[in-house]
Amino acid sequence: MNISQDIFKAYDVRGLVPDEINEEVALLIGKAFAEQIKKEGSSEPIVVGYDMRSDSQSLAVSLIEGIRSQGSDVIDIGQVATDMLYFAVGHLGAAGGAVVTASHNPGKYNGIKFCGQEARGFGIESGLMEVRDMVVAENIPDSQTKGQLKSYDIIPEWINHALSFANNIKPFKIAVDAGNGMAGLVVPYLDEKTDLDITPLYLDLDGSFPNHEANPLKEETLEELKKVVVSNNLDLGIAFDGDGDRMVLVDERGESLSGSITTAILARYFLDKHPGAHILHNAICSRIVSETIKEYGGTPVRTRVGHSYIKSAMREYDAPFGGEHSAHYYFSDNYFADSGLIAAIVSLSILSEFGSKLSELASHYRKAYVQSGEINFELKGDEDKQLIIEKIAKNFSDGDQDWLDGLSVNYQDWWFNLRASNTEPLLRLNIEARTSEQLDNLKAKITKELKNI
């Protein structure tokens, strides 16, 4: 086989099916992943799951076969959301785990997300590079013995675990849009086990995503959810991404909350419970996040984007909570892993505790800054991402620059970050300013600079 290294991203595997990812590739990845896990010293089983895409189960079968061929036992947890995989690995004391999913990517894509023991991050700097090299070399001899396989239903324990984060949730009237993704598996349990009055949208599991892309960071995917919330006079809406590990809130007026605003709200909540704690946020989050953490007595810790980096930093600082602009939220009581479901439950608990509408809770944070959201610039295959970013750095050399995650340039009243996508041929631009007019001017200026390079 001619296996492309390009399917190995910073913290997962992702590519087109069947051209880049197929059963043969999944088999090799399983073999290499098992070998890498063994090198790290654990002989415990490896957990495997898969999402709702039409080819995910067959890819998972091959992945499992590859793992077992190296003598490693496998616990098959079946069709699950990604955050359920992380929980299962920690809860069952497994050596690591892998879930077949391409998250929010269109149905023609698939991939694999990984984690190590106790749901630790497993990315290009923590084991995935070694897996990549073994797979590309295609030289992984089978073990003398074949690992055992057993199935395990993790759903009941996962639901009980997620609801343990609940604190007297009021009987809110909410709409939930699963986008035909894996959150559709767990929303019915919320309906059954809480007093929430849930209006469901697209809970049917369908990896072709027939209604809209399961990416709640794109405002156009939230349009129907917003209409349902406003027209039915609901308290709020919740949208999940394709594999269920991200969550976006929509207030009763039909306005979405950015990942930064939700991170700030949750940070305050966790600082009330853990006074003086370190709270993590990635390099793209609004300044309101670090300002809120400081205001409520915590210590903000700025990190690179990506779950494998943040999980490691969460442990390093023993942080009770961390958030990303991309609507990933991490919890120490969840093996330091991210979860869309837990983030939704905590958000509902906060609203219940404060006794206010979501728009009122968010208003303070919304007034402080104006954000562009993520603006993507598509590149040709032969363009050098890093060279382009370095040229932009020279054009804005009068600002305070750092290279923690791509290029961040800070000025007194505004800042921007430009970084290369880890999964696509894109440059991602985020800008924040004090006013909409200032933001529009800056967006035009930086866009012009990028197009002129």
C-alpha cells in the first residue's frame, strides 16, 4: 500500500474513505497503536469504539483485529460518542483507547481519535508519530498470541457519571440539536433521568449528515436551533458536533455563545468550588477568559490548541477545568478529558444556581470584546503555511508577538492569531477588538495582507 503520512494529524488520524483510510489502513494502525501502547509499559486491554458513519463499524473491526494480532486484549464498547471513549478508558483501567470518527467532517471522511492510559492525550508529540512511522513502514510482525475480545456496554455508567456533575437542574425547556451525530445516542437518557423538557432536533444517527453539517462553530448550522428556541419560547438551546465531544449554547433570544464566553462562565463556576485554582484556556480564547479567571481569584494558564496538549497541561497544573475557543471543555473529575455532555450539564447547573436567563448571564462577557470567529483561508497544496505566517509576522512587527500556537500578535485594544490547521490545508485567523467597527477594519486589513502574499 501507498499510505499517505498526511492522514496523521497533530492529535488524530483523518482522511477520505476509502482512498486514504480503509480497512487495510485501519488494520495497520491497530497493530502500530498496540505496539506503541505496549512500549509505554501497560499490558491492560485497549478500548475501541466507533461513531455513526456508514463505514465506521467495518473500520473498527479491522482496527480491533490489528490490535489483537499484537497480543493485546480489546474491550469493544460499540457505537459511542468520543467523550464516552475517554471515560471508558479511565473508568475501566484500560491501557488506552481508540474511536473511529472524523468528528464534524463531512460523511466522505473518517478517522481515528486516540488516548492513552487514564484518557491521557495521545498525539503527534505523545505517541502518534511513532504509530505513523510504523504504519508507513508497513513492517509490524504479528505476535505469537492473539489478544482476547470482549464487549462492554458503557452507556449506563457514562450517563450516571455525566449526571454526577449536575446540581439541582431546574426543569428548563430546551432544544437539543445533535446534528445526526453521536449526541443523539445520549440525549434520550437526559430526557428520561432529568426534569428537562427537551425538544429534539436530528437525534437520528446518520453519518451522511442529511440535515446540516454537525459543526456548531458554524453559525449557519445553528439557524434552525435558534428558530426553534425563539418560536417556542424555550429557555435555551444546545448543539453538539458530530462525535459529541463539543457543545455550543444558544440563549433564549436565539444568540449563540462563543466558546470563549462559555469558558469564562464555567471558569467562574469552578473557581467558586476550587478557590485559587489554575484554569486552562487555549491561545485563541478571548481576553475575557483570562480576565475572568483573575477576577475570581484563579490563575489563568494559556495553552496550545488541541486536546492532547491540554490534557497534559491539565494534569501538570491539577486544573479543575479548561476550555477552548472551539467549544471543547475539560474536567479534572472526568480524567481531565473533554466532554460535550458534561459541559452541557454543568451549564444547566450554573443557570439553575444563578436563577437568571442565559442571555443575562452572558451579557457581561459579550460587552467586553468583539470576536471575528475563525476565518479560514484555503491554501494550494504547494503553499508553505509557515512561510506565509512568518511574512505576516514581519508586517505586524510593531505588536507584541508570541509563537505558542501559530502567531499571536497583541496590541492594547486588539489582537489576532494566525495558525495552520492541524487537519486541513487551511490557515485559521482569529481577531478580537473592542468595537465592531474596529474589528471590521482589522479583518479587511489582515485579509488583504494574506491575499497579497
